[in-house]
Amino acid sequence: MEFKENQAIYLQIANRFFENILKGKWASGDKIPSIRDMAVEFEVNPNTTMRTFNYLQEKGIIYNKRGIGYFLADDGLEKTIALKKEQFIEEDLPVFFKTMQLLGLSFEDLKAYFSKYSGASV
């Protein structure tokens, strides 16, 4: 995995977890790969992966069954969606709107692109 300079690595790994959850790779109650397995997959120190797991646990997205491993919480998908929506609104939308304004794009201009990339008709 290629990491960006402008965000902590553990948060970038968390974003991969979020993507897997949103794509349905893990369902509620599913066992997720171990800290060591994830460290190997992402080629990072296990302490970094542990920080990711702690973050996800604090957010209530995963939980630990001592001696067994980590699992996706029953409401892990819903919590992931809520967290990602909040992040999108607070972090991405302001940049997006500023870029639209600087480029002179209107919402009408975006409708065609939305249809093209989302497959939805507007």
C-alpha cells in the first residue's frame, strides 16, 4: 500500500477497513484478520496496525473477543457510514466547493458527471 504524507498511516489503514466494510467484504459479526496479518498485508509495524485497531474499537466499529480475535460490530456498517459521511462533509466538501467556485463550475455542470460516474440518471 502506498501511503500519503499528509495523513497518519494508521488512519489510512483505517480507511482501507472502512472501504472493505462499505463494499461488504466483512458483515456484522465477521472475524477480521489479525493485527499481525494486517501488518504483513500493509507492510507496516504491528504497533501501527494496533493503533488502527484501537481507533476502530474506540469508534465502536470492531470489538475484541479476548483470545479469539477482532470482529465487526453488529452496527459496524452503520457506524462506518455515519463516520465517513461526517468526514466527507467536514473535510472533503469544503475543498470540493472551493474548487467548484474557483473553476466556475455550477451544480448543473456536475449533473452530467454525476450520471457518468455513478450510473444514476439525474
